Amino acid sequence: MADGFVFAAKLADLQEGVILSVRIDEVPVALTKLNGQVRAFGDVCTHDDGPLSEGHIEDNCVVCPRHGARFDLFTGKPTFPAAIGIPIYETRIVGDAVEVKLS
């Protein structure tokens, strides 16, 4: 689309606190609902390149299943022990579709 948003998933596919892994233009992206809001973030842990979608949500953070690296789902900043944050992507709901803007 001209505004940079692309289809990522159906809204019905997202559940509160459950992480869904998708690929958008070959970019691994994870989606979840957090406090009723749709959050989209990079699905690669910057600590060891593991899939964050196999982790879990705790205290507004995604926790990597491999070594427990934690990333804030609003800022992308690491809270433990990674030094580099993850991308947080803008989302919007159009009808029953979740759209994500990668840039």
C-alpha cells in the first residue's frame, strides 16, 4: 500500500497474551494483544537470534524462551539482559484485518 501498511493477520487470530508469528515481506514479525491493544514486534531476539514468538508475555514484555531476554512491547528496549532492543511496528485495524507498517 502507498502508506506502508500491509496485511499481517486477521484480528480474530490474535488472543490476549498469545504470540502469533508471521512473515511480512520476508521479515519475521510477532503479533499479540496486550491490554486489548494489538502489538507488533520483531520476532528475533537480539541476544541470541531466537524466535521471540516461542516465548511468553510478562509485565508488558516479551520474554525469549532461550535465555530469558526481555523486551518492552511499547518501546522495544531490552529490560534484561540483551543490550540491543527489538523493532516495534505500528499497527492498525481495518475491518477484520490487522495491518502492520514495517518502516
